[in-house]
Amino acid sequence: IAVKSSNQDAVTAGQEGDNPPKEEPWETTLKTTMVDVEAAEFRGHKVSLWDLLHSRYIPEENRRELLELYQAGELTLEQVKTVVSTIVTRAAAA
């Protein structure tokens, strides 16, 4: 029995020896793709597509649908970028 001195014991309990889950390639792509959206708090600086998708401007249902279509290869990265930018811009203007 190993004694752990980290404060993450509660989080990692039952996962001894397991590596933390690897990030999916599509997820990494969304997190590293920066977008320039001239709306609300995003105006004037680039923000990751992932952050935009999880912003208050994208309803949960839309987010799920976009992520599913992107993962399935039915939407390209450019299409996701366009749709998300449009939704955020319109929602921020409303």
C-alpha cells in the first residue's frame, strides 16, 4: 500500500496505475484553433474555438449538435468556425 501525500487522492481514487484520459485529437484542434470574433468580451483578441463553443452565447443543444457533426466529419473545422462565430456575434448583439 502506497501512501500518497497529494491532495488529489479523492479525484484519483480507484484509478491507481491508470494514465489520465488522453485528449481526443478533435478536441485538441478546437482548443488550439484561435478565432477572431468582434463581439462582446471577445472583441479585440483571439479566443479558442473551444472557449467560444463553451461560452454563454452557445446554447447547450447547439454545442452538442456542432460537436457531434464535427466529430462525425460532417462539418469541417472552417464550417464550425463560421457557425460558432455567427452564433456568438448574433447573440452578443441581441
